[in-house]
Amino acid sequence: MTRVFDDTTRQKIAELCAGFARAAPEEGASTLKRAAVAIALTDSDAGSGTAFLLTRRAEGLRSHSAQWALPGGRCDAGETQVQAALRELHEELGLDLAESEVLGLLDDYPTRSGYLITPVVVWAGPGLSIVPNPAEVAYVHRVALRDIEREDAFSFTSIPESTRRVIRFRLDDGHIHAPTAALIYQFSEVLAGRQTRVAELEQPVFAWR
């Protein structure tokens, strides 16, 4: 199903986010470093309706270099998750969005590397002038919502190092793993009107550091 990029879609997604009850913080969550990412909704570049922005991290970054990720990063002192997500959108992609464009927040996701990530769903608007910061972003991809709402968009596997399921999201000829895949998966479930938790979905070992 293609979600036309218009005010009706914005309102529908805002209603779905408002109807999503965020999970209570897990035990031990207070010891993790706070971070936030943006699920920034805009028009696709291929006439396929509403899309969100996904970045390929720059190769020169100290951690998780060259991996696919949602725009975002660690919360600065005194920042809310919303403020951090919007700041990171500006720093990484040159987008200056107001808090009034935020449609909702999804569940916090605890990572193996010691972060608690809050996904912030934000309406970025049409015809964006995206200016990637080359120090942080190598490439920006627009993922149509219809591509995450396919029945075969996500798959699960296992690894010897954990009893938890490892989630994967297929993008072109490769896979994106958790934490990014878990956050996108929960957003796809919200779009379907489901209250699906993802904190227990595992990351591959290379993302544990």
C-alpha cells in the first residue's frame, strides 16, 4: 500500500502515534546513556508516496562507521529526546524543524553498546533541501513506507552468542540490523495499529561495541 504524502497521511500517522502506549522504562535503563533518533517523514524521490530518511554513516566515524542508521545521536546535557533528535537532524542533514512537527515517540531501545535510544517520529515536509554533513553522513536514502509494510520486509535469525532473536530489515540487496532495524520494525507495527515491543530483539555481535 502506498501512503500518499499529504495532510491526510500526516494526520493518520499522528493519530497512530498518539494511540501508541510507550513501554515503561526497563530495570537498569537509568544507567544507560540517553540518545535519540529521528524517523523523519518526507516525500519519496520515486513517486512512491511517503518515505523516511535513512543515512549511511561516514567511514571516518569512531563507532559504527559505514553502517545504515536513522539520523540521531547522544542527548546533550539538559536536552529532551525530542530536542536531541531535531538537533541531530540539523547537524547531520541541514534540516531545521520545529517541535510542532513531531508526531510522537516510540519505545526506548537499549543497545548493547550502552545507549537508550528514543525514536522520534517527525513530519519533515515536502521538497526538502538536504545537505549531508560529510563528517557524519556518507549517503542519504529515502525509504518508502510501503517498503517497510511488506510482509517480507523483516526477518529473524539467531546467533550463538544470544538466545534472543536477531531482527533484519532487507534494503535492496543487503540487510540492516538492530538497533536501526528494531526501531523501523516497531514503526511499521505502529502504522499497522499494533502495540509491538522490540526491546528484546537482538543486535548482531558487530553492533555490540
